[in-house]
Amino acid sequence: MEEVKLPTFESVFSIDCVIFGFEAGELKILLIERNEEPFKDWLALPGYMVEQDESIDDAAERILYELTGLRDLHMQQFYTFGEVNRHPQGRVITVAYYALIRINGQKELRPVTQFARKAIWHPVNELPKLAFDHSEIFKTGFNKIRRRLNYQPIAFELLPEKFTLTQLQSLYEAVENKKLDKRNFRKKMLSFGFLKELDEKQKGVSYRAAKLYKFDRRKYAKIFHNDMNLG
Amino acid sequence: MEEVKLPTFESVFSIDCVIFGFEAGELKILLIERNEEPFKDWLALPGYMVEQDESIDDAAERILYELTGLRDLHMQQFYTFGEVNRHPQGRVITVAYYALIRINGQKELRPVTQFARKAIWHPVNELPKLAFDHSEIFKTGFNKIRRRLNYQPIAFELLPEKFTLTQLQSLYEAVENKKLDKRNFRKKMLSFGFLKELDEKQKGVSYRAAKLYKFDRRKYAKIFHNDMNLG
DNA sequence: AATATACTGTGTGAAAATTACACTACTAAA
DNA sequence: TTTAGTAGTGTAATTTTCACACAGTATATT
């Protein structure tokens, strides 16, 4: 980082977002390329300051939109980072949020402020060093969703609306970073009863097309008041 | 609440603590009686502002000590509350922490600031309305430890160092609010292998004394890298 | 010393869940 | 029509969970 004189400020709150996506069998997160000091040109989590008159949940939505152009995802707070010197310009306590979304080739990622030069999807495996303590924030968030995957229906937010069981399995394998047994996985998933088999098949593959399924949110809610146990 | 003119302030961070204790088969939390506006004379969670030059973890320790006289407990952050109007005097975002401790009859609870008149243990079942949004904070914290009880060895922080299996069971029953089967509970607990049977028995009971056990932190760490599954 | 009281400590069988494991069926492309 | 590549399926062994009841023992009471 260059030596530049920067203004300092008193206590402020900020938000940082860890947004997961799944594409080509690979788990990715959304990063921005910073266009301002400090850490100009570095990759960072989308994050910015909370305004006086907005709740932190609202701030998270706004900030993500401004830095990446993404809207209307259900973000969820997961941890607050409050070390004294985590930000070089002053005291900044940041509340970290995560969300999981379908990566949508056509939906363009376009920051609406100058603060981010661009937003990109980056595989979680080969992450470079990120600005501030963002590497740590990412790691904490990844552990969080890794655990939540097994008792909350978050996998379906990462997949297209219609998906094959193999896609679902490969998502679990990517997050848990281990191979699962195909027959056992399918048996268990279907036994929950919240997957709806469609009268449709996968298109555009050069081999036997698989059946498509949908996640049935209503059935899920009926069956589980809270948890599913994929332990 | 009375109509009093109060100063306002800009953004500040605060900490609120949800401290659980277990006594006489009952789960309790630590509350203070406020001695200052707003919510003077109300019961509240121990909580106060974070200073400029302390991390939030440090602040949590300091604040708990100042308001209750308690020290050296391992608190853990669990959620951050950031609604705009949660505090009548200005914008206050609060990071909530929990801890579980042995209630120790002889250890006196004595606030070291005038801000709290006194600190008391209150059963979690019949909680009155608390100051600010503290009822909500408590509820969130209680749900958190209810879940964590099943995959982290937190129960042992609430019990005396030497405890009987029946005491352990009644703690689980209090937190989960349901009866458990004695034989199955003991079988499963012992099967983990981290309870050390002592050559000692319960004292001062007017019936057959039960064996005492200790939680063996070293064995626990060896056996579980992370989790135990009491599902 | 006998008796009442109150909790401790223990085992088994049935049911359910988890695991390991391998081949045929199908589709598209060559 | 052949090839390449994934889809889709069942069973048996093992492990885990669950339901369930009574004799043993320390103390207090008479």
C-alpha cells in the first residue's frame, strides 16, 4: 500500500458482504476492485459505511447494490468485526453479511458508484489476499454457510430454479469439500419430500439428460418448522 | 417512561451482555437495575458504550465488569442489533454477547459504576419487560445457546466443576425445555468419552449420593475437532 | 433396629437411519 | 451403429436411536 495522507474519522459503522454464487461446479464469491485509497486497486468484499438514518439491514442492501448492481437478495448478518485497527483511517466496526445467489450469466455486474471499478465473481479456492481484514471476514462467512448448509435450505438459492440432483450434489460436494455417495444422497434428499420432480429434462447436454427438480418452499415450511438434518 | 429532556448523540457502538447461569435446576440470566435515564429503574441487560480505543471484545469484558463485578468469563458475540430507533437518544448499534457461568453463591454481584444500582440473577422463564429492545436481544441469545448446547461443550461452563450426571441432564432439560430419558442420556454422554468419573461422591444430600464427574477439556479437544453431535 | 423416603444406576430388544457398494439405461454425437 | 458419458436404481450390514422398569443404597425418622 502506498504512503498517502488520508483523512481520519471518528467511529463509524460499515457493512461488508460475502456473496456466494455457484457456477460450473465451482463455488465463487463476489469481489470488487477498489478505486479509492486505502487499498486502491485491491480486491475487496463489497462494503461501505452505514448512514445515520438507515438500519444495518437496509444499509447492507443499499451498499451491495451500489457496488455491484445486485438487488433484492436476502442477506443475513453473520458476524461483527471490531478490532481497533482494522481500518487505517479510523475506528470502523463492520457488520458482515452473507447471501447466496444464482450466478446469472446475462445479469451484468455494474457498480453504480465510482468507489468500485468493477465487480467480479472469483472462485473461493484460489482467493488472493484481500483488502483490510476481508480475508478473515470471508473465512468466517464461509465456515458459517458450510455449517448452515446442513440445516437450512440455502443450497437452493445458489442453483437455478430448475436443477438436477447431480447439480445439487455437486454443490454440497463443493461446499463440504468431499465426495458424497450418489445413491445415498438422492435417497436422503428425496426422502425429505420438499423436492418437486418436474416433467422436464435438462437441455443442451451431449449425453442422457437428467430430470429437473424444483425446491418447494411451501412443502419445506410445512415439514420443518426450523431444521432439516443433513448432519 | 417519563418525559425528560435528554442529550442526543451521533453514532455510537454499544455492547449488551446476556449472561446465563444455572442454579437450583433453573436457568437464569443476569440483569441490572438501571440508575439512569432513559429507562431509569427498569431491568436491563448489562450494557454500555464502546470506547474509541478498545476492541469490541475488550469492551464487552470491561462493561460486564463495571456493571456487575464479574470478570474473566469467555463471552462470545452472537448478533448485532442495528435498527435506527432502538435507542431514544440517538443512533446506537449494539453488539450482543453471551456467556455461561457457574452461579456462585458467595461471589457477590457488585456494580462498580453508579450506572447500575444492582445486578441480579433472574429466572429466564418469568422475565419482565426489559429496557430498550433487550427482551428481543435476550430471546435471540437464548435461541443461540439452545442450539449451541448440542454441538459445543457449553453446558459445563454452567455447572460446578464437579457435577453429577443428573445435574447435567437437568441442565439440558432446562435449556431444551423437555424431559430426557435418563438411561439414554447417560449412555450417550458417557459414550463421548470426555467425562471423567471421579472417586468422589455428592455430599450433603439426604439420599443415596451420586458419583461426581468432571469435564475433561483435553480429551474433548482430542476427540472433536469441532463438534459433538447431540442432535 | 426397623422402616420410610428419595434418588442412583443399570440392559435389552425393536425400529430407524446410515453406510458401502456396481451395474444397466439412456441420449447425443460421431 | 457404435461410442462416450452421465442418469438412475436396490439391498444387506452396521450403527444409532428410542422406549421402557426396577433393584440398590444413603439418609432421616420412628
